[in-house]
Amino acid sequence: MTDRTMIRIDAVSKFYGIYKALDAVSLTIGEGEFFSLLGPSGCGKTTLLRSIAGFETPTSGEIHIDGVPSVMLPPNRRPTNMVFQSYAIFPHLDVAENVAYGLKRLRLSREDEARRVGDALEQVRLAGLGKRQAHELSGGQRQRVALARALVMRPKVLLLDEPLSALDKKLREEMQVELRQLQKAVGITFILVTHDQYEALALSDRIAVMFGGKIAQVATPKEIYQHPRTRKVADFLGGMNFLSGRILGEQAGTVSVDAARFGAVNLGKPPGFTAADGRVTLGIRPERLRLLWDDERAPHELSGRLENRAYFGEVTHLSVGVEGLEAPLSMVETNSYGADDLPIGAEIRLAYDPDAFVLLAEDPPVSRV
């Protein structure tokens, strides 16, 4: 990834009648960056991707691709190509013919066309399968053919509309690894639309989380997971325990908060954070809570009662009721010491790190009309 901007989106809005699909979205995406648009169904992420591709025309705003104003350019005049969720493999063509389909309008020589098709198939690990028929392909191979057909056109930006959603879990995880390796190998900008938080975290250089046609936060996977700005972002990206707190004092960008049974904690103040009535919302991830066994002690701990547990193989998810808290605490514990065998109703002790809390801003109101 370079410091050069490949995509610049300036105040793009899109209306369908009175429905606002995109609400003044502004964003920059770098050359060679793997960027993900993440959010629930209907948040506007696919509309934004299609606007970059040229399949949707924004109601207002501008999109620059590699420095060129592109809102009025048709899709075939943009240096982009798109891989759709359905793959759209032509059943009457073999693998090589599917990959070469877009090259026909370039009027290449037969040798140049064959060379580019061969290079594209090698990039997606389908070398030697050019003559295979479409109906003979597995789901993963069909996905690779769709990628090769997009890459053979040598775009500056590859747009991916949930390309792995049709695959089973194991194959999907394998293809996530391959997709990231492919992006690093070809070195072009990838923009992925997904509603799968773990897919976005695993693949991306940066993530934009969207709700209601707006971007709620843009950051690296680590930053957006460990330091979400709002409760909605925190809740969408993995599990989070939410607590009501009361501000005790502020100084030099730090806020001291009474976190109920967790005591007083000192937290960094997010940009633009305000709390008019002194009440705030805190979050702590389930994996930042830890079971204490037997006589083990920790600098910060509290007691509770096990209300429920769910076994997930290598880990067990625990729900722990703590007196004085509004809701049970969720936590994740490996099964090395027998968390999966704890009886419901058992009295247990939890360790926590005060630095694991994050201060969450209020979610802005959303209007789609």
C-alpha cells in the first residue's frame, strides 16, 4: 500500500425517491489498499460500491478514481472491475473462455489473449484448468474464475460484492486467506463489501463501518475493534459488555469514570466526546475478562454467579450475573482448565484490567428520508 489516493469520495448522497440510501458519504482509499465496507443489510455499503463501479449514479457528490472525476463515466470507462456475489459464470463457456470474455472488446491477438488468460489463471491457482467446463467446477473454483475474469482486465481497483458468502464456512475461511494473498501479489486496490465482521477484520488494511447510509467509523481492524467510537460500532464488531458509568472528573484528555462494581477507571477521551448529564456508556470485550481458579488472585477482581454457558470447542462462552450490574457479563474462556465443566449456578471470580474499558460516544440519530 502506498500513500497515494486511489479513490476519493466527496459528500456522496443517493436517493431512491424519498429514501436516502447514502447520506453525504466522504472517504479516501489508498492505492494498493485492501479496504472493507462493513455493515448490516440496508446500510448503504453495496450502493456505495455500485456507485464507485458506475452501476449507480449519485444524486449529489463526486467520486474521483485515480484523480479522474468519474460520476458521469460509464462503468466500461472506469479503471475498475467487479466480482459479484453470484459469480455469473457463463455455463456454455469453459474456464478460459469465461476468463477471456471481457478481453474480446480489446481486439488482442490470439497469442496476447492466451497469455493474459494464462497469467490470470495462474494468479488464482487455476493453471491448467482452462478447458474445464463450468459445470465441472467446485464453489471455490467458480469464485476463482470470477476473480480471474476481473483481474485479466488489469483494473486499478477490484470491487468485491460479498464474493465469499455462498461458500461453506471452511472453504470461506480458506478463500479469505487466498484473497488476501492475491491482493498482496497483484498490488492493486481491493474494496470489499461484507456484513461478516470477522471477514473484514481478517482481510482489511482499513474498515469503514456503515449504518443508515452514513459512515460511523473508519480505522484499522485493531483500532476499530479495540477502540470503537460508539455503542453501535462496538456491538456490531464482536461481543461487548456495556455498563452505565458516571463521570468523576476530567483532565488532559483523560476521563475518570465510576464503573459501578468495577470501581473507578481512567479512560482516554474520544475526539468530540461529550456527556451532558455526566452519565456515560462503557464497554469491555468478553475476552478481557478472565476466570480466577482456586486460590489465584488478581489486582482487580469481582465475584458473580454462572448463569449460562455455551461450548464452542476450544472455548466456552460464559454468562455471569454480578450483583449491582444491569445485565450479566459475557466472557470467553479457553477450555484448558475446565471452563466447559463449570456447573450452572457456581460462584466464580473474574479478573479484569481497568485499561480494557473503552468510553463510547452516543450514536447519532439516523434518518433515511
